[in-house]
Amino acid sequence: MTKLKRNILLCLCAALLLTGTFFGIRYLKSLSDYRRAVAKISFGDIDPTDVRDGIYTGECDVGFVYARVRVTVDSGRLVSVELLEHKNGRGSPAESILETMTERQSIYVDTVSGATNSSLVLEKAVETALRQGLEAG
């Protein structure tokens, strides 16, 4: 191998290593930001009976997980909670909590094992939607 070819190969390897390092660090920062955002999710105490009748849309975005929902309230009852959008990675099983919310008439239900972060994001999206009905009242 000639000296020129060896130098080109070394430069290519160095460039690939630097590029990989850059994207690896960027991904780890995104992951850290995501974990921090999930940890910061907090809930108020919203009772559906306090929410004015209507249809409300809410969302929650923590980076790797995003949810947008439509919530219908009638006579102080959660009539329906529809999932409009859910970017979730592997958290699809969490979507079952939406039905549980209407069954139990509460947005504060147990998270789905293995989809805890998606569950929290869905709950927060529903809470955000219902909060609009409190402010309107």
C-alpha cells in the first residue's frame, strides 16, 4: 500500500470515527433530555365532574414520545377519549389506558407495564385537554 493510499484511508477512518462520535453524543443528549422531560411530568387533580361539557383536544410531547387526544365530556362524564396521534417507539400497549379512563371516569389510572412513559404522556395529554374545560367554566 502506498503512503498516499494509507493516508487517505487513515483520514477516512478518522472522519468516520468523528462523525460517529458526534451523532452518538447527540443521541445521548436527546435521550437525556427525553428522560428529564418524562421525569418532570406532573399532574394536577382534575375531576371530570368539574369540566364543562364539550370536546377538547390536548397534547403532550417529551421528545421520543408524543400524544394528541380528543376528549368528549358530557354531564360531567368522560364520554370518550380518542387517540389522534401517538408517536411512541414501543409504547403502543399504553393506548389501552384511554379506554380504562372512560370506564373508571378518571384520567389517573395505572400505567401499562413496559410502556410507562407512553402511559404518562397519554395521561398528561388527556389532562391538558380537560384543563381547557376547567378554564372555560
